[in-house]
Amino acid sequence: MGNLFSSHTNTVWAKIVNDKSALFGIAIIAIAIIVSILGAHIRPDKSQNADQKALAYAQKKPGFSGKFLRVKKSSISNEGSSGLFFGGIVDQYDYYPFYSYSLEDGKVIIEEINGENEVLEGSKLIFELSTISDEPITSQNFEEMCIIQKSYLLGTDKFGRDMLSRLMGGTIISLSVGCIAVLISLLIGISLGSIAAYFGGWIDALIMWLVNVIWSIPTLLIVIALTLLFGKGFIQVFIAVGLTMWVEVARVVRGEILSLKNKEFVEAAKSLGYSDLRILVKHILPNALDPVIVISAANFATAILLEAGLSFLGIGTQVPMPSWGYMIKEHYAYITTDLAYLAILPGLCIMFLVLAFTLIGNSLRNALDVRAIKA
């Protein structure tokens, strides 16, 4: 049995490797996973949620560079200091965008900048040189020690946050929602579908009645209702999306098991006195999972779209978490202006990630030779 499974896996993998579209999808997902895991360690904005604002530099075009005065913080929080996944790297400094500065009597005076790269009239900030750095500051080393230049490869959003960092931060949101939602749907769908098909009778009728009821209600409507019931938030999106995706898994598993439960190997297992649980888990399910794997790839893409849609509606991931859907909501009003890229860029991220899972799902369908989904 082990050799057959290994041979089957090798055959499937060989077909996927020879499918260029599947390799393209795998490459996109691999990049997304690396960006998600490393988190703040590879983002230009290393703060938690990539939420470092500079309103004076809001809505700047790609390639923009801005000057900042770097001032040591009086107190430092350790929140999110790991930098991996959802974390951030704690910065010891605050950053103040400025138009010009002057040094007088051991102090630095900066004139703040407005959104037009002009001096903000009547707005000056004064800092003691002794408090802005741990190192001794003089007029000779001031610029080297305290003035920094930040570059924004993809420009800034309407709050002056680094657009590239926000897009990178949104990757972990989409992947984690897809992953947890698919796991929830598999757990519920495989369990209920298996029980319905194997035991039949009134159990099958009851479970299929529940499947048909949920199937008849629009998915987005169910997600919205569950989100409103559980409240707004990241975890709630996991639960809501997962609880709406199990019905398709249950139908497919039920159909596969109905075609397998009367096979000779099942009858042989029963004659040997094996329990129903062992027969179901060890003998039937492994032979029924091929179409489930294909559906899981499609459900992953669906979960990403649902999360983006919920965030766009304002009932999904909440600020300041960098959800691609919410980023579109923040900037879709600019779609007819020269700032349209602020909404287009997160839309492209959603498109490419969904496309990647769709391509892999199609390749798996061909490799596993899943011709049709049994109801």
C-alpha cells in the first residue's frame, strides 16, 4: 500500500513539474510564503502592521525620497518585536519629516513640511541635541547622525505609509485566512461527508438537509451574518469564511465514499472485524481525497477573495492591519486619477495570488485525473 501511494505521489508530482502554469503558481505562492514568514525583517517599514505614518509625504509617487529628522524615543515598547509573521521590529527612533533645519545653542529647530513639499507656515519643532541621540551630537556630525533619507519604491498611501511595506504586510493576512479557512472547511466537511455516506439512513438525510440549506444561501451573505454575529476582527474572518466553505467538501467526500464503501477491500476489512472508524479513516478516506485536494486549492482562492471583499466592506480585517481589500477601499476613489495605482496595486496582488491557486488547482485536477465531482 505504501509503495502504491508513493508511486501515485511521484506520478502526480511529475505531471505538475511538467506543467509550466503550475510552476508559475507555485513560484508566486512560494514568494508569498517567504514574505509572510520573514515579515518585518524584509519590509522597508519594519513597524508592526507597516503602519509608520508621515502625513507630510502622503500620496507620493513611486520612487519618492523624503528627508527625516531622527529623534530617540523617550520610552520603547517591546510589542511585536520578533519581526516574523504578524510582528514588527521595535525602532528606537521617531522620524519627523522636515523642510529645513537650523542649529542654535545646542538645539535643532526644524520647519515642518506640508504635502506640497513646501514649508508648513508657523510650524516649528525644537529638540535638544543632547536628547535626540545616545551619541554626542555636534554641528559637524549632525547630518550624518540625525538626518536620514527614506526611499519609497512604490510611493506612499494617503496616510504617508510605505506602499510596498503595506502590500508585503497584506500577504500574511490573505495566506493565513485562506489556510485556516480551508483547514476548518476540511475538518467539518470531511467529517460530516464521511459520516453521511458511510452510515446512510436518517444520518445521511439530516446531514444532506443541512448541506442543502446552507448551499442555498449566498456565501457572502452567510459570511457577513457570521461576521456581524462574532464581531469584526481577524479571527472572526477565519471562522466565518471556514464555516461557509465546508458544504462543497462534504458533498464531494460523500459522493466519493458512496462509490467506495461497497468495494471489495471495504468488505474484506469488515470481515476482519475492523471497527467502522478504522475502515473509514484508514481504508476509505485515503482513496477519496484526490478531488478534495483539488477543491481545497479552489477554496483557498475563494477564501482570499472573500476576505478581500469583507475588508472592502469594512467588516473584515480591521485597521491598522494591512489587508489588500481594505487598501482598495481606502483608495478606490482615486481610480480615475493619476493615483489609481494605490487601488490597482493591492488589486493586482489579490489577482496574482488567486491566479496562483487556480493554476495549481487546475494542474492538480489534471494530474489526479479528477474528471468530475460526484454529488
